[in-house]
Amino acid sequence: MPSLVIAFIIFACMLGGMVLGSYLRLVLPEHHTQADSKDILLTSAGMMATLVALIIGLLVTSAKDTYDVTSASMTQGGAKIITLDYYLSHYGAEAKEARELVRQALASGIERIWPKKSAEGANLAKMEAATSMADAYNKIRELSPKNDSQRYLQTQALQIGADMMQSRWMLIEQSQTKLPRIFLVVLTFWLTVLFAQFGLLAPRNLTAKSALFICALSVSGAIYLILELNDPLEGSIKVSSAPLHKALSLIGK
């Protein structure tokens, strides 16, 4: 389910809780929201608010770490491709075909993750089926070094090629990790109950209702950011393609 839809559902649940609380404030006897009862409501609301704030804070930190790791992986990938092309260019004319295969693998990889049609997401299925980098690796392995210098360059190129194939599969595997659905359900329940308590305690005026509305909007926005940052290859918040585009402009020359 898209992140925006999930965030909207949670937002609607919070508003529903607030409306329910406001309704209960009208129908419940007055002593339910006075004196000792009000103190208990305030204490429980504060406890739940602290718990929710802690959980959302930890989720934001975790999601940002996931995004940063993926972004760093793209930057390292661009640097490795430039270095790989450097080794192959110094190997000699025999490595020309391997260099072209590396360039094709990079160009196709960029197209799969950042398609020209911005409405499309990353095509992870095609990334899994892609063999371009493996073909380039095999071509490098088939080279026949004639001296120690070429042998060294081939060894280094093979090491970088193997690292790049491993990095590609790491990105694919990391993209399979999603927030557990039960976790989102429990968090939604907590937020609904919390806003029901807020609605029960809040006075019936526009200022109080507007404040709660903005609070619900902010929380749902935070959840949207968490879901987007946790999936950095898809959605509206993607890692930058600049490092790989830079590498593509430099290699093969």
C-alpha cells in the first residue's frame, strides 16, 4: 500500500478518535471529566503521548539511517565504477568490450531505479533479473594478461566487479525489509485512543479543535516520512542518482 494512503488512513483514525472523544464529552455525565477523573485522563494521555513520541522518534532515526546507508552505497558505487573503468582503460585495447559492458550495465541500472517517467517506481524485478554486470565481470575474467601490470589490473578490476555485484544484491535485499503491518496497526490504535482522550478533554471551541487537527496532520506527516525514508529506492523520496550519472558521464572515454 502506498505510503501516502497509509498516512491518510492513520490521519483519518486520529480525527475519528478526536470526534469520538468530543462526542463522549457531550454524552457522559459531568463528573467523568472533572476533578479526579480528569487527573487520571491527563496522566494516561501524557503517558501514551510520551510512548508514541518515543516510538515515532526511534522510527524516524531508523528510517533516516536506512536512507543514508542506501545513499552512501550509491555514492560508493559511482566511485567504484569510475575506478573500475580506470583499471580497464589502462589494461589496454583488449578491455574495450568489458568497458562497454560496464557502461551499459550502469546505464540500464540507472533507468531501472530512476525511470525517465517520474510516475514509475524502481523496477526491482528487472534489477533482480539483470545480468549486465555479471556479463562484464565474466568478460574481465576472460582477459588474458600478458605481463604483471595487466595481471594486477585484472585482479583489481575483478575485485571491484565482485564488490559491485554484492552491493547490487544488498540493495535488492534491503528493499524487501518493510515495517511490519501489525506494528502499524498497533501504532494506529495508540494514536486513535490518544486523540480520543484529547477530544474528551479539549473544550468545544475552534482554537482547541484546530490545534488537535494540526497535531494529527503533523503526526501523520511524520509517519509518511518514516515509510518513505524506509524505502529509499521507491516512492517520492528517493536517493539521488547524481553519483551514478556522474560516473556514467566519465567512464568509457
